Amino acid sequence: MSRLATTIAGIEMKNPVMVASGTFGYGREYKGVVDLNRLGAIVTKGTSLESWLGNAPDRIAETPSGMLNAIGLQNDGIDSLINEKLPWLRQFDTAVIINIVGRTVDEYAEVARRLSDIEGVAGLEINVSCPNVKHGGIAFGTDCESLATVINAVRKATKLAVIPKLSPNVTDIVQMSRVCVDCGADAVSLINTLLGTAIDPETRRFRLANITGGLSGPAIKPVALRMVWQVAQAVDIPVIGIGGIMNTDDALEFLLAGASAIQVGTANFVNPNSTMEIVDGLEAYLDRHGFGFISEIIRMVNG
């Protein structure tokens, strides 16, 4: 067994370095740049029951130490995923986790049901930042009752690992994580993007057509790290850390705070080889400090 090997919700991974949904496409986009066989897991772009067009442009804006995006979860739908994208991914010896989205509880459950017995799917990451169209557009992940309804429905629809991706745009991230545990989640990913906006002073217009978007990148790392530390102390399921991880030191901070794995997102746009550098860097860290396995440093930070 590799000294970097880790297991999340029954999913065996060669190392704890995953790629975050929406930043890596379906893997094909990075072939030839990244050795996909060396990743711990690929988390695909969010997939819905039917194809979604997403938001109107402009949909991305650079910010100090990060970026805003309002893509709107554009995707080709589950049929395209099953018939075109997953067959290509099966050539790699890397766990594939499908990020799923929906505008209603029934949509989430149906996507989960259809993926449950598909070859090559290791688990489902549940994006609960989608607007609940039946309840005024409030995001599922910002309301305990809505969150519980979605996770319960997905849990009943699939035998796969269920991994809710939690929103930071809440009063109490620990409470939301406990809701996930109570509903049978196998792990939690956190955090998703923080809500923000940007304005162009010259044109006096918002930089995003949607006005608001999700802030990601190094600017959100301290917030993400704090939330991962809080949740890791409060729940007994694995925590996957996300938010501004650009290099090995960033990844190590999340592991030391209690994350069992990490996801690299915005860094993929800045340095497409960042995941490979982090894998190498973790190995070097173990050697430098005399550790045998990566599991030895998880939740090792001195309080």
C-alpha cells in the first residue's frame, strides 16, 4: 500500500489529492498535462438530470487572490455523462466521484438512482448550493430542513457513497454537517464558494451578468480551513477540505486540521500541474519529518 493511500467513505484512493468539481471538467480537458492515474480521485463537473445552459456571460471575473464564477452549473445532463464521458474515464486507475445537482429533491434522487449501478462510479458528491425552485429559490444547503430532505432522498436512491458538498454561506457549518451525518452521509466536502460580487468602475457595471458569483482561490483559504477544523472535531465521518489550496503547504494545513483528503480547484487554472506537485510534495514531507504514512499527520495540529 502506498504511504499516501487513504480511504474516504469506502473509496480507496492512492493519495488524498482530488480535483474539485467544476475546475477539471471530466478529466479529458487535462489529459496530456496531468497524469490522471496519479490523482487520488477525479470529481466531475456537476451533472443534472437534463442539460442546463447555465448563466449568461460574463460568467468569470478575476479578483485579488481569487476569482468569481457564475457559470450556473452548465452541463450536458446525465445521458451524456453515462454514454460519453464515463466510458472514457474508465481507462484510468483513479476513483471517479460524480458531483450531482438538481433544482428539486426528485431531480437529485433520480440522478443518484441512475448512477447507482454504473460501472466506474465510486461515489456521489451532492452539490447543495442549487436553488430549490419549489421553495422560492433558496439554496438547499443553507436551510437545515431542505438539506436533510435532499440527503435523505439521495441516500434512499443509491448504494454509492454520499458526500454532501457544504456551503459556507450559513450561520453554523457544524450544524449543517451534523444534519448530513444524521441523514446517512458517508463524508462531507467543504467548503463550496463564498458569495461575492465585483464592479467595473470604468463601465459602472457589475463584472458578472448574474451580479453575484462564487468566490474561490487563496482569498477564502482561512475561512475554509477554520470550517474544516470545526467540522472535523464535531463529526465522525471523513471531511474533505476545499478552498484556496494552491500548493503542498496549503494541502498540509487542511490535513493537519482534520481533513482526510483535499480538493484542488482554482489552482488548476493557474498551474495545471499543481496536483502533481502536491502529490510529490506530500511524499517529500513524510520523508523530511520521518512519518511512515499520510494518515499519521491528519488532525495533528497542536491547539
